[in-house]
Amino acid sequence: MNIRPALPADASAITAIILPVIRAGETYALDRDMTGEAALAYWFDADKTVFVAEEDGAILGTYYIRANQAGGGDHVANAGYMTAAVARGKGVARAMALHSFDEARARGFSAMQFNFVVSSNAAAVHLWTALGFTTVGRVPGAFRHPALGPVDALVMHRPL
């Protein structure tokens, strides 16, 4: 698997990955009715650097990295990851995460923090815990899951 910076030509493949995740409304606190254009604008916001994971010419996942906060908090990275439905369970998210840790270190970040991990997203919670993240906070009922109702959001952190 190759992980590289996203190119403008990747936009349609990235949209095909992120829009179904956003529409499902189970893992990201984003408007489920967001247009493809708005989803790409969110993913490629000016403060983010976007990467794609590809294999045999097919884009299987994408992630962004950015500073979690400005000023005094800009030494801690934040990231978001999405994997194509056909590639879930095949190590794509893990590969992107490990790549993002190296990218974050190379950019001078000393830690990574996820501000809003939906607690019912068992695959993500399992992966982040396996990769050394600890839950440093829990916000009760902070996410309205479309099938489960209110579920907690976790704040997860790990040093780099």
C-alpha cells in the first residue's frame, strides 16, 4: 500500500469515500445532508494536509492532519481518517494512522489528540487504543447516533 499526498485529480475518489461515511452519520459529527462539494471543502480545509492510501491504482482511504489548536496548542496534532467500505478490515486505517504519526513527528508535533471519537465506533476505539491512545475524557451523550440515540464522545491522546 502506498500513502501519498492527495492531488486535485483524487477529488472524486475522496468524495466517493467520505460522502457515504458522512451520510451514514455514525462516526463524524457532520451534517448528513452535506453536499459532495461541501464535504470536499471540509476535508481540504486550508489548515489541513490531506493524504490518500492507494493500492493497485485504487484509492482505499484518506486522512488529513492539522494542528489540534492554534498558538499554545499547536504542538499537538489532530487527524481524521476515512476508509472506503470495500477496504474496511484490511489494515488501511492502521497503515494511514502509522503514516500520520510519522508525518506529525516530521512536522514537529509532539502528540496527537482526537477530540471527538464516537464511543460506539468500536473499530476506531479498538484501533486507537491498540496504537497507544488513552481516553483522557468522555463527553456523555455528545453524539446523536442515527440508530443508537445519544452516545458518548471520547477525547483520545497519545504522545508521538
